[in-house]
Amino acid sequence: MQQSFAEIIVFHRKRSGLSQQALAELAGVGKNLVYELEGGKQTVRLENLLKVLRVLNIELDFKSPLREAYMRERADAQG
Amino acid sequence: MQQSFAEIIVFHRKRSGLSQQALAELAGVGKNLVYELEGGKQTVRLENLLKVLRVLNIELDFKSPLREAYMRERADAQG
DNA sequence: CAACTTTCCCCGGCATACAGGGAAAAGCGC
DNA sequence: GCGCTTTTCCCTGTATGCCGGGGAAAGTTG
């Protein structure tokens, strides 16, 4: 894929002029979690990653070869 | 924007002809985790979500308004 | 250099995600 | 109806993610 979420988080945080502590508070997580997230730790809870991404206005997207077929089926089912 | 990872996982798993148990084994996680993942549980470890997505050939992508600026900066720094 | 902010990295303790077993219910073909 | 497979949902022990505090190191500003 692209860069790790770690890099992206650091970049967005700094662009927002936030310290790790400030980001943590806005996201409602502990300061250590932000630190670990930025270190690329993968054993974090999805919930907490999402909280941080939300504050930084970053969205998560899924990609797969079957994705288009999925969209077609849904559109089909719903009209 | 898109569907939850839960829906996507179910869809891809069924398309692969796998049972929850089989997917769990391929991903190296417990069967209950697959069950919870498909139920949309957000308190799972990112690591485990990624393991399952990998088996199903689903990639994660990040999107943000600042993303382009990020890419430019990187390209700039590297070449 | 001094003063201040931020980041790094440790710890102690609590909360909870996880694996795996089991059993009832649901689905599916015959 | 009867089998067989799969899914749903419970339980329990263990592992570990998380928080808050703190202090050293690194960075920033003057």
C-alpha cells in the first residue's frame, strides 16, 4: 500500500500544529498511545486508531479486486 | 463513505468459499475474532484486522485533504 | 548559556481482547 | 423428517493494550 499510518499521522499532526499530548486529548486517548501509533505499533485497538484519524481528518478506505463487484451487487439489491 | 469493514469481510470470505473457521485459521486468529469482526466490533487489534484483510486480499488506504501535499513533499525529498 | 516545550521511554495497575471449547440454532441437500 | 456444516453466543484463563505519572533527552527560542 502506501506509507504507514504512522508517517501519515505524524505529518498531519504537525501540520495541525498539535503536540502528541494535544492530539491525544482531542482524540480522547492517552499520550502514550499517540506516541506508539507514531512509532508504527500494530497492536493498537482499531477503535483508538480511528479516533486519532478522525481528529486529523483522515479517512480509511478499503480496496480489493472484488470491491467493484460488491458495489454492483449492492446497487442491484437496492435499486 | 463506504461500507464497514464488517460487510466487506463477509462478502469477501463468502466469495472465497471459506467458513469463519477456515478464514480464522488462514489468518492465524481465533474463530471468535472473525465472528466479532463480521459483527463490526471496533475494539479489535489493528494487527488482527490486518491479518484477516490480508488473507482476503483487501488493502487499506488512507485519504485526506492533506494527502496530496504529503505526497508532493515526499517526492520532493526523494527525487 | 537559560528557560520552556515536546518527545522518548520507563513503570504500576486496571480493563479487556483473545483463543478455544461447547452447545443451541440455522441453513442446506437429500 | 435426518444428517452435516456453519454460525451464533456463552464461558474461562491468559495475555496485553491502555492510562497516567514521571523524569531524562532532545528540540526550540532568546
